[in-house]
Amino acid sequence: MPHMADLPMPTVGPVSRLAPKPMRFVLNWGRRYSLWVFNFGLACCAIEFIATSMSRHDFIRFGVIPFANGPRQADLMIVAGTVTDKMAPAVKRLYEQMPDPKYVLSFGACSNTGGPYWDSYCVTKGVDQIIPVDVYIPGCPPRPEALLHGIMKLQEKIAAESLGDRYTGPRADGGRS
């Protein structure tokens, strides 16, 4: 009997490309409208995130559940605020704890590029320096409507994605078997 360490890691291999188009549509629809959010609020942008989850803007109507219990129950990380070099390893570690497929929204000028603190010796020049980002939302701080727009852009991206392409990259032959 092989040891667990000797077994290959499961992958989303070529079989996902053979799934019928209606099945991929249903799977993407489920991921698109059931985004559990892990909010990594680091500064003032986190207040705008909270405002977006309240009744006036109510992003639950878009299928976004605002507060996952932790990174292991979330599939969307929203990084809101200044990422310092000291906090960067924690952001990366929590991102790695999220199950696949996982998505990241960079919310605000500070998480996008370092914002007004970009020239500080201790500020990471954008969260994309440590983890991959799917959607950038500009502003200082961005309005709740900007976050809603960013979520809709992410949902459009999810609806069009193929899991095989997400994990292995597009094939050279255009995806034909």
C-alpha cells in the first residue's frame, strides 16, 4: 500500500476540458453566485467594505456572503488597505489556506500600489507582489459602488473561465482535444 506522501497531488487535468458546455455553465454559475468573502481589512478601505455589506448597498443580492468563518471556508479574499512588509507573509499564508478555486480583489489604492505610502520603506508596493490578483478596484478609499462593480467584473470573469485553463493555462492548440 503506497504511503500518502507518495501519491500524486490531485489536479484538474484534461478531463475538465471534456465536460459538456452546459455542465461548465452550471458549475461556473454556482461559483459565480456563491462567493464567500474573507475580508482582509487593513486600513480605512475596510470601512467601505463594511458599508457595502449593509442594507443600502447589500451585496448579498449579488450572491456574495460577506463574512466567512476563516480562509478555509472562503473563496474570495478582499484585501482592503495598506499591506506592510511585516503583514505580507500573513496575507500570503492566509491566501494559501483558501481552497481552490480562489479569487482576490485588491480594494483601494494602498492595496493596489501602496497608495500615498508607496515610497515608505515598509510598505509593499501592491498586494500583487505577494499573491495573484483577479480584479483591482481603484480609489482612496473606493466608494461602495466601486466594490459592487468590481464584484460584478469578477463574476463575469468566473462565468467565462475554464478550470483547466485556470490551473494549467490555455493550450497551444486552442483547447481542442
